[in-house]
Amino acid sequence: MKFIDELKRRNVFKVSGAYAVLGWLIIEVVDTLAPRMALPDWVPGFVIILVLAGFPIAAVFAWAFELT
């Protein structure tokens, strides 16, 4: 339980939640606009990979810097 308490204290859950919401929003916008902007078919998939790859990085930064 100490680990969960430490995650709460360092606001990792808040940062992760905010990242998930913003990531979902970015994915939806790109998925909607990519065909209209005649972007290549691989762009939405690449954005999904970037968002997913950035999630652990955001969580580590939240842990390391204790943003308040």
C-alpha cells in the first residue's frame, strides 16, 4: 500500500489521467482530420503509437518532478 500512497502523493494518477484524456482527444482529432487533409494512411496509427509511447514517460516525469 505504500507504493500506491506514494503515487497519490506525487500526483502520478492525476498526470496519468490528464495525459490519457488529452491523448484520446489528440487521437480523435487526428483520426478525423487526416482523411480531410489527405495525409497518408499511416499517420493516425503513428499518432497512436506516439501517444502510447509517451504515457510511461509522462508518468515517470510526474514521479520525478512531483508537479503540484
